Amino acid sequence: MKIDRIEVRFVEAELDRPFGWSQRWTNSRSVVVMKVFTDDGVIGWGETYGSQDTVAGIASIASMAIGEDPANISQIWHRIHRATYQGHGYAGLPAMAVSAIDTALHDIVGKNTGKPVAEVMGGRLHDSIAVYATGLYYVDNYSLEPHLKEAAGYVKQGFTGMKMKVGALSLKEDAERIRATRDVIGSDVRLMFDANESYDAATALTFADMVADQDITWFEEPCASRDFIANKLVQEKSPIPVSGGESLSTRWEFAPRLADRTFDIIQPDICGVGGPSEIHRVGLMAQAFGIKFNPHFWGTGISFAAALHALALQPIGQIGQTNIPYQNESVLEFDQTPHPVRENLTEPFFTHENSRVDVPTRPGLGIEIDESVLERFTIGDMAVVDTPSGSQVFF
Ligand SMILES: [Mg+2]
């Protein structure tokens, strides 16, 4: 079996109601979707981040896999990494391209062998994955009332944890929002907050002290993810555990953070770290360093399925006989914010029960794609490659 065609498209849908976080407001949700064809007719799906302007670059990089046997997942991964790294191309687009194609290759091999991706990767340790609700963005001009209603809704739905945004308002205002949220959800539900890299170290520490009595499970991205010194300072002095790493790519970007214990919890994203292969490697590294591994997620059912499969292989953090979410078992981010593409693209549409989602059991990723949804939301031209691009030989 050989890979003979790759299509990459930018998909975006408008939102009825904009929402915001510390960096900006948005009125749309988008994703880059990759479809990989083989000469046997088996098709694999992958996903990453990007824009209308980047699909051609992603397709061009992925074209290094044209003509290859899709079962050679590791060989293709490292070939793309090597070619782009030495040419100073990594991370950026190559990390996105390799994340998407790695997902699609697992889907193809699974479909071709009749095995779910977790079994392609070595076999599952878990049949379901612990999740927490991500939402609680700023809405309606920073109004608190809809925020509290949303938080109460997650408790009602059975979520055992949720994450809210901070960093767009004054420390005092955001601290009040955290206290009000804690009051609404009660003491039995986990609460995390995410500054999306908006504080300097001193401000982050001041804020952490202000809300330390609210039983916060983690303080996410207090400072810029690539600012080692600031994050390390916060991690050393914060009364709340510090998390980060959603924008970092590959084991090499995580290695120094793990060795230095920059974060108490790392949060690689399967769409940017390098796909299921690499998130699994980084997860094992985190376990070995005794650092928690709670992956980031912000995509559609394609990458959510891939993340469920990869997390099915994640051993509990320390040696023990029981798995306890947040304590020794990884928890996966479960985006609950509006996303018209995610809400319509895949079957199944993933749902949780008591804050857990079942790992798919059908071959491949275990999802069906409604291609009419892709057609409806595709912006601009699809990038199509069917021969390896010579421009990818950087060295
Ligand atoms: Mg985040």
C-alpha cells in the first residue's frame, strides 16, 4: 500500500456569540483538516492548526510521505523532522504537518488492519479517559452572570472539573470571578484557571497568592511558554501548581522543561506536538520525570479521537493499584465552547459520562467524517499534492 494523494484544507465557521480570553476575542472557530489517500482506497484523516495561507505549506511538507507505505509511521515522522529541522524549519509548519499526517497514518493503518489506533500504537491501558470541561471564556462584555450559569451547567452535566479564563481584567476583578465561580460549583469540583501567557512572573505570583485559598488545581500558562525563567520563578514560588506547554512541539522542546521542572503539569497538544506518536513519547517522558501530563485540546472530533487513543496508552503517574484523575491519572481537556465544525464533522460526536469519555473501539480513529460539513465550511482553495515536493530537501 502506498500514499498517493494528500488534501489539506482550511475550515472555518462563524460564531453566533463571540468569546474572549486574555489575548483577544474571536467570532469564529477554525481548523486545518488533512485527508490522506492510498492506492488501496483506504483513507486517513488528520488535523492541525493553521490558516488559509498555510495549507499549501503544510501540504508541501506532508508531500514527503507520497509514495511511502503508510505503515512506516515512525520512518515518515523522523524523515520530515530531520529534513525540516536541519533546514531551520522546525517547529512551526513542519510540526503542524507532521502532527496531521501522523494522525492520518495511524487512521489508515488501523482501518487496514481492523484495529483501533490505540491497538496500532501498542494496546490500551484504559477503556475510558478522564476529562474536564474547558469553557468559561469571557462573554457578553465580561459579564459575570452568564459565566456563573455556564459553570453551574458543567456541574449539572456531571463534570468533576472545569477551567476558566483570567488575565483580561484587573487581578482584583479576575480574583472575584474565581471566588464567585468556586461559590457556585461547590467544594467537590476541581477548578483550574488559564492566563494564556498574559502575566509577568511577579504579577502571576501576586495573583496566585490572591486566590490560593480557592482550592485551585492548576494555574495554566502564567507567563509566555517559551520564557523559561519567568515560568520557573512562578513554579518555584506559586502556592498553586503551574501548567504549560500547549504550544510546544516535540520531545525536544519538552525535555528541558521536564529536566528543569519548569511546569508541575505539561499540556502538549496532539495537533502541534507531533501527533499521536509524539504525544505518547512526551507522555512517557513526563511519567519518568514524575511530572503530570494533562494534554491540551482545541480541535474537532478527529484530533479528540486521536488524543483518546494516545491517552489510552498513558500509564498512571506513579506506581500504584488505582487510577485517580488529577492525582495519578491524566485528564484530557474537553472543549465545551461553541465550534460549528466540531459539532457537525464527526460521528460519533464525543460525549462524557461522569467526566470520562470512552476510547473508540472501531478500526482506525473510530470516527466517520461528514464531508458535506467540510465542503460547507472550507475557506479558499484546498491544497492537493500527489508527488513529493523537491523543495522539501533543505539540506
Ligand atoms: Mg490553555
